[in-house]
Amino acid sequence: MEEVENKTAQNLGIGALITAIITFVLAVIPCVGLIAIIPGIIALVLSIVGLSHASRYNSPRGLLIAGLIIAIIASMISLSQVFIAGKIAKNADKWPEEIQNVINDVQENVVKEMEDANISIKVESNGETVEINSSSDKKDREQKLEDLEGGNTQKNDTLPKKK
């Protein structure tokens, strides 16, 4: 009968160690580590029951202690992810505002860069060259608008009356 009881403690130790290793692997994976607490609790229970059983029947405790240590470490890692996820959820309402500020800054920088951009296109074909230059300088555009407004506008834009 003692041989059967001795094997029971070893079987619990093997089960605890395997479950603890699975818990550890799950616990170190981001986001998945949150669910690692469930097999961690199972590994802890198996280890504790196995240790109490081993102390009664003077069985080897090596696998049980290893399973217990790995289960405790993996459970602590899993619990830390729960707290980290809580902190992230707590601060998540501030993120959209910060992201919008970054987007606005980038957009302003792009617009400023594009205001003073110069474009030059050169096409060569069969010895002939066509070159197109364009400037989007704000001062040049304002000057062109003033020229167009000053010289080509009509003072009277009503239709002449028929007699």
C-alpha cells in the first residue's frame, strides 16, 4: 500500500511540474499571460496536495518543489500583466488626444514644407529636352494674384442696357 501512496505523490509532482511549465510559457507571452493565472492556480494546488501527501508517506519531494517554485513565479508574472493591463486601461482615455496632437504637428510640418516646395520635371526623348519648373512659393503666388486682379478686372460687371 505504501508503494501506491509513494507513486501518487510522484504523479502529483509530475502533473504539477508540467502544469507549472505550461503556466510559465503562457505567462511570458504578452496579452496571453493574463489567462495563465488559471493553470498557475492548478499547479499550485497540485504541488501543495502532493507535498502534504509526500510528507505523510515520506516520498521524494523534488518534482513537487520544482513545480511549486515554477508555478509561483509564473503566477506572479501573470498577475503583473493583470496590473499592467489595468494601468494601460486606466490611461487609455488620454491616448487619443495625444495621438491627435502628434498628427496635427506632423500635418502642420508637411504643409509648411509644401508651401515652399520647388518642383522640377525634365523629360528627354530622342535628343529633345522638355523641362517644367514650378514653384509653390507663397510670395510668388500672391504676386501673381495681385497681377491678375490689378490688370484684368473689369470695373463694371453689369450687362449694358438695351436701348
